[in-house]
Amino acid sequence: MNKIPKKYFTVTIFVILALIISLFYAFGRDSDTPPRTTPPDPVNDPYQNDRSAAVDENSFVRVSFEVLPKNLQEWVENSKEMNLTGQEKEQEGNRYILITYGMKQEGYEVKFKEVGVNRDIIEAVVEFTHPKPGQEITDNINYPFDIVYTKPTNLPLVFVPTGDEEHIMSLVGINELRRIAASSPGIKVFTPAPQEQVESTFLVQGVANVFEGTVQYRIKTAKGDAAYNNFTTAGMGDWYFFEIPIDVPSSIINGSDFTIELFSESAKDGSEENLVSLPLNLK
């Protein structure tokens, strides 16, 4: 039997080793993983272009209403009737975060527990407190709110409810709450203001959080007769912006007073609720 020459045996061993090494680097240790044919994806670092944007857990400062700049005091005053609503505003190098609880009896409280980065968002954790069973409640009306500030970042802000509430509302369709001219618990009107003079064509604008998102409206003459009825869609569960184009009926003459009423229907019995009345004058 002929023996394989030693030199051929050595070459064969090297060829096999080279093949094994090539397969190892081509496929890695997991043979099910195909070889990469493109450069690796860049790491998504939200602070890559702004290393000063980092916010550490609980790095917020609670600020009292009295020391706020005037425009921020006006912001709080304008927002205080907004039930369960979270907002933010950036000013003078600070990111102000506001939570409002709306009109409440004594014993309701709200406060920020912590504000910090959680992966790619900033979480503002809010604690709501209801009166305790057996707690003596007066008829005093309050508007609980809390306002803090932190460092501004490019990360989105998310409000997280804890305690006695499960949902915090936000503004939908607008970036910032405008000045409220007239309101009810579920409907806030920005324009026109009551007693304003208007043209024969104008817009009613506001936000609403009402049953099925439907805002009903009607136009009444100075005598109280209904001249026009219709509805528009806003939303439910958050504060949704709405805009209603109004064409004043020809039965209302120039210089006359008239009224626009906005309302919603109750989920229980269909009765009217959240009524906002806007007495106006036609130029």
C-alpha cells in the first residue's frame, strides 16, 4: 500500500485549517447569523450633539407661584381650571412643567414625585390625592396645581399618574393653551370673548373633552329664538382643539345682539351639560 507523502499531508492540514478559520469569521459562532454586508448601525445616542442635555433622576426644582415670572403666573392662572392636565413651557433656560387638577373641594392635592430620564423620554411622575374616608370636608373651592422646572432637553415629556387618578390629559391639535375667554368643565373657548363685536363670518375656537367628542352649538337671537343648530367634533379623553366657522343668519341684522351656545350631551340621559354661553354683537 502506497503511503501519502508527508509534504502533501501537511499541505492538506493547512488547507483544512484555513477553511475552518474562514468559515468562523464569515458566519461567527452562530451559523444561523448571515454575514454582515453593510456597516453596523450607529448607536442612537440622544445626547450625541448635546451632552449638556442629560437630566438625572429627581433633578427638578419645585417653585412657588409667587416667585414665578409674570407671564408664567398668567399661564398658571389661565390653566388652573383645566382638570387633570399636564403642560410644559420652556423659558430662560428652564423647562417648566405644570400639572393642574381643576376646580376641587378641599382635600384634593396634586404634586410631582419625580422627574427623570427613562430610556428615551422624560417621565414626570405625578401623585394625586383624594380626601380620606371620614376626613372633614368644607365647601371651600380650590384649584390644586404643582409647577416645577428642570433642565431643557430634546427628549419628549410623558406624564405618569399615581395615587388616586389613572389618567392625565394633554392638549391635542395645539402646542400651547391659549387664553380662555369662557368655559365650562368640558369646553373651553378661546375666541370670541363674551360681549365681543363680530363680523357676519367668524370662527369659534377652543378645546373640549366631552362625551363622544361631540360639541353641539346653536345661535340664538336677542329674543332667545333658535336661529341655527349644528355640531362639530373635538375629542374625548384629552383636550382636543376645535374650530367652528360661523355664518351669522340673515335674520340677525347688523348692530343686533345674539348668542352662541356650546354644550355637550350627557352619556347618562342625553341632557345638556358643559354649557358655554357667548353673548355677542353683530357689527
